[in-house]
Amino acid sequence: DCDLDKIWFWVHVGNEGAIDLDVDATLTVVAIVDDKLVDVGEYPIEAPIEKGEYREALEIIIDQVDPSVIDEIIVEIKADHDDCKPENNMLIW
């Protein structure tokens, strides 16, 4: 909400893979402002996430940066495991 000088949204972390995710993960959120990455936050995701499971939505609030100057927002989940489809671990708005 630009009128409130913040952006907020929700992310559902899930496992669309063929096997359970049995290691913890981290959801990272960055904003791109004037071609620079601005760290917005890191959110721990506890294991396990069973195949086909989606967690409750995580509320993400960006209030460290004026929303009117954000070019893109990148949300990425990272975990220390082999991933046969890593391209589905990132969203860019």
C-alpha cells in the first residue's frame, strides 16, 4: 500500500517435488532499487515439507524502502538439498 509507505503480501511455501524436503530452508526477500539489491528479510522454513504440502502463508511486509522506488521484488527459497527443478524456487515481481 503506497499510501502507507509499505508493501505487504503473502507467500505460500510448498513442495511440488516427488520427495519430501527433509532439511530446513530459508525464504529470502530482496527489492531492486536503482539496480541495487536491498535486503528486505529472511524467513526460516522448518523441515519437513512433505511432497504436495503447502504451508500457511507467510506475511511479508516491506517497509524499509519507499514502495514508489522499488523496481522489482525477488522472493527465493533456498535449502541445502538437490533440487531437480530449481527454477521454481524464485518469483520476481
